[in-house]
Amino acid sequence: MDDELAESAVNYVDKDQQPNNWLNLQLYYLFSKNGKKDIGEPPNLLDSALVEFSRLQIQQFLRNKGYLQARVVDTIKVAKKRAQLIFTATEGPMFRIRKVSDSISDKRVANIYHANRGNFTHLKPGSRYDTDSLAYDRDETYMLMRRNGYYDFLRQYITYETDTTFGKSLADVKMIIDNPIGKTSHPVYRINNTLISISNSSGRTPGHEDTLKVDSQFSFVDYSHKFKPQILKIYVFQRKGDLFNIDKQTLTTSRLAELNVFRNVPNPVYTKSADSNKLDMKIDMVPLKQMSDRVEGEFLFNGGRYGFDVGNTFTDRNLFKTATILQLKFEYSTLYDNGRNSTISGAVENQEFKIGGSIIYPQILSPFDLPILGKYGVPHTTFSSNYSLFFQKGLVERQSFDNSVTYDFTETSNKVHTLTPIDITFSKGIIDATARDSLVKKGYYSYVYLIGRTIFSSGSQYTYQLNANKLNAYENFLYFRGTLDVGGNTLWLLSNVFNTPRDSSGYRTFFGYTFAQYTKAEVDFRTYKTLGGEKQFVFRINPGIGVPYGNSSLLIFEKNFYAGGANDIRAWLPRTLGPGRFNRGIAYGSDTTTRDRLKYLDQFGEIKFVVNAEYRYKIADDFFGSKLKGAFFMDAGNVWRLHKQSQYPNEEFRLNNIWPSTAIGIGTGFRFDVGFFVFRLDAALKFKDPQFDGADQWVLVNHLNELFHTGPFKTAYRASNGESYNFLQLNFGIGMPF
């Protein structure tokens, strides 16, 4: 048996006659003693009836693959209460197709079949005789008829005759399509009237409700009193007078379900008209609970520092009775120090508070007459407003207010476009007066200007995603997400036309505020490779660049790139890596006050390049109610400044500085998959740290003995940087890192 068939044949051995997963079995032995027999899996016991069933399954599989004379025998070897099953196959000759023909009684059906057969058939002279190919052609022919008005067409009308009497491992295949009993042809149906019926949330239709006549096709009855018919009829793609089309039926149920306001959307119920080949259609739906609330969180721990990020999202799924979604979000994050890295035990390093609201309408709202873009997914128009407040004690308080209008739609099932034509942001930074005077005096005015200025921006963004719908699938595919963000060009043009005033630095203002002008681009490219079962390898490249120009010499604080964190380079805390080979101890020397003030704010860049590689695998099917999965990963990259900084060498992006300033982290983690979401725990180690020189960058190799203990390396680092050096970073979160 060839390797491909042998590998596939194993799948036909009954699962209760296959070896147990080692960890699942150990979990069963560990917990079954206490009566918890739902943990792990019990040992598979030898069953001769199942062995015989498996033998017949493998034999039939080989015959289905063209080895019509295949024979399989089984052998059982038992030693030390363990059984070894050996299935030996004698394949015989492989049969190939000599000729393909058909016999179709209905001429209209024959014409449709012959016009489309070449688009799907697997049955060709010279190809392997394969019953899977016969089944595939049968299903495709059935679906072809159901797309062309044949509502009553059944798979049973399609049969195959195979002649293998030639004695040369050849087969003639003849497809036959019969007419319905007692009829000379297959009837063709068209769509007539449509009734949309909505029960209450319990699925009942109590009492009597008036049926609303919407137009010449649609009627509407709503026992829940929560919906208007207009938005629902948009996503019914079967129109009066159209031929019945199974694809349009599927499209209708998929889009109505995608509105996310109904518990389930079953296939329509059709009633045939008594005097004509017309179908009256009824769609019955049960609404979901209108309000929901979701809490999310993430916890970070690194030696003396720890932090958390907690958020809450309230959702109203049916605002204005139009399946419009209202989302109100709150998020709070903070980073603490337990005293080893701070003069104040339990001190708050920084805090960020975010609150925002979005109204998501399930259609493209535009002054232009656009087609309904719902063939591959429900399009949306999103109006959002968000406010954020960032506070770092003793340095700065930054406020940002953002308003935008966004359109998203699917070009195909794999391609998603997101366009934000209007994005207006107002940012204001207030620096502590003492800190400001000190920074200016010491020559750090660029930081003062970056985090302390008040600035206005108006921009547009565009994002393209490929294969986002496959991210939870175990198959080979490429994922791509590209974003382009352009801001300030319209304001630049208007400010020049109206000759608006300039600020003290010579930059144009609009409505009395300096505005930003920039272009920013970021790409997330991944390749997913399945390795069988639930084993998977993922490789990710994530570059980005932001360029200020015209009315700006620096990017807006919020538009810069930062490295580190649970979804980035996991061995570093957020905002603690880079730019380039930046070392805070060397940069500030004995100026410990400035060093402490600018912590988490001075490690940014206009250029980003991150690479991630992750191997994912299943550990156990049942681990306290969840599927336990594991991962090994490596993260590499950094952020860099766009231009050379006179005060800090080796921060800028240049070819001979890429490798010396690249950080590398390695680690492992667990994923607890409970079905509707995934808990994640990652432990990451710093392997190469670019803040050091030469061979000293390989911190894990050179200082492995100080992984969990303090020695000369950690002591020297604390003396120069004012904080301990931590090799290990723990990340706990919800969802996959990428």
C-alpha cells in the first residue's frame, strides 16, 4: 500500500481500537480514583468485533479508491496485556476509467448538465476509478439542478452504471438521470410571495398579530414587537419571479443569521401553489436576547512589576428595531511596582482609562446609490466616539478624543475591506510643571514636545484582510492584513488656502490648534501550516512605518509604534523594548530623576519589524472541562527611530543596525480552549537583548545561572538602570496571541 493510502487507512480503524493519548490516559488514572471519570479518557480495550469492523472499513476504503479486488486481513499480537493490531492489505490492480457517458431523459436537464459539466466533473477517461469522485459528481449535479429552479430534484434521480468486464483493469462509467415517476420531465419552480415571521424570545407565537403587507412580495408578522421589516427584506435574496436557487436560499439564511439578532435562522418553508409552479416562502425566526455584557481581562507579571487590563463591553443588538448594534466599552489598565523597582512600595507606574461608544448599522449608509454588498457578508457602517486618558505620575496627563465613520464589506468570503473616510482626533498633553522645566533644562525638549503638545488631526484609514475567516481552521493558508493611515493633507490644503496662523514653532494651525500631517502603514502577514490533527505551525511578519511630514516633524504620540506585550515580543513588557539598542541606564547616566520620569514613554519608534514563529499542538481532549493545548514560540524584532538621534546613538533604522538591535525571546505556553473562548498562559524568556553590546546580548546563554538568582550581572544592571533585570515574563490573557 502506498504511503498516502496507508496514512488515510488508519482513520478507518475504529477510534476505540486506537492507542490512547498518553496524557489523557494519565489524567484518567489520576482522577478516576476519586470518581471524576469525566477527566481524561479511559483505556481503549481490545474488542474483536471492532477489529473486524475496522478490517472491513479499510477494505472498503481501498475498493472505493479504485482497487476493486483489494483484500485486507488482520493480525492481533498480545504481550503484557497490550495488543498490537496489524492490518495487511493486498491491493490488486488499480482500475481506471475507460469511457464516460450519460443518459438523461429530460432534455432541459441534459442541456444544463452538458453546459456546466466541465466546471466540476472528476470523471475523465484515464483517471482513477474512485467512488468518492462518483459521489462528488453526483452532489455537484444535484446542486446544479437546485440552482436552476428544480426545487423537487432529488439525489436519488442520479445513478451510475459501471462496467468492469474488460479484464484490463478498466471501467466504463455511465451516469443516468431519471425523471420523476409518472412524469416526462422535471418541474421548474419560481419564487412567489414571502412571509417573514418573528416569534418572541421563547420561540412562541402567542395571541394574534396583524400581518403587515410590506410590498408585492413581502408580508411581515412580529410577535416580539422588536423589529422593522425593511432591514430584513434587504437580506432576502430570493426575489419574486426568480427561479428557485439553493445558493440564494443559503445566502439568505446566512446573512439573516449574520445580523446577530436571531437565535437561529432555519431554511425557509416552501408551499407550492396549486395552479402553477410557484413557491410561497415563509421564514420563521427566533430573536436573541437583545442586551448582553462581556468582561475581558489580561494580567502581566514581570519580577517586581505587575499589571492588568480589564474591560467591559455592553451590547444592544437591535437599536431602533433595525438590527443596529450599540456597543459601549470601558477599559482600564494599570502597571504597578511592588517596591523593588520603585521608592514607593505598591506605586502606580501608569494608568490608562478608555471609554467609547459605537453604533453599527448593518448596511452601507452613503449619499450615493450603492449596490447592496451582501453576497459574501453583511456590510456595516460604524459611527464611533472614543475618549482615553493616560496618566503617568509626576510627568504627564494625556487626553485623546476620537470620532470616526467606518465602512466594512466583504469582496469575497476571504477578502474584507475596511474604509474609514473620516477620523478626527483631538489630543492634549499636560506635563507636570516641575518635570517640564527639568526636561527642557537638560535638553530633552523633543520628549516635552511629543507628549505635552495639544494637537488636532483629521485622517483616513484603509484596511484589507485576506483569509480572516480561516483563522480558527486547521488547514494550510496565508493570512494578510494591511493598513494605511493618512492624516492632515486636507487640513494642510485648507490652512494654506485660508492662510491660517502659525504657532510658535512655525507650524500651521486650524481652529487655533496645530494639526498633524503623516502617513503610517502596517502589515500583518502570516502563514499557517497544518501538521496533522490539531498540530499547527504559524509564522508571522509584522512590519510598520510612520512618516511625519509637511506640518509635522514628529508623529502624534498615539501613532508611534511600541514593542513588547502579550501579542508582540512576549519576553518584554509593553513599552520596555527599544528603540534600537537604547539602554536607559547608559542614556540617562546619573540623571535618575529623568530616567524614572520617562519610563514607558521614551521607548517608541516610527519603524517596527516583528517576526513570530509558533508551534501549536494538542495536549489533552478533556482537562477539567476544557481542551488543553500547548505552544512553543520564538519572537524577534524591535522598533526604531526614523532619523538619527544626536543624544542616543544606535536608535535609528539602518541596515547595519538591524541585527545588533534585534531582540529575541523564546517560550512556551498553554491554551485552555473551552469552546467559545480560549484562556492563554505564556512564559517567555529573553534570549537576545539588544540594549547590551556584542556577545553580552545573548543574555540567556551567558547568564543562565542567574535565571532565578541574583549574581554579578543582575547586580550591575540594577546599579546602572535602577531596576532589576528579569529574564522571565508571564502573560495571561484571553484569545490567541495572533
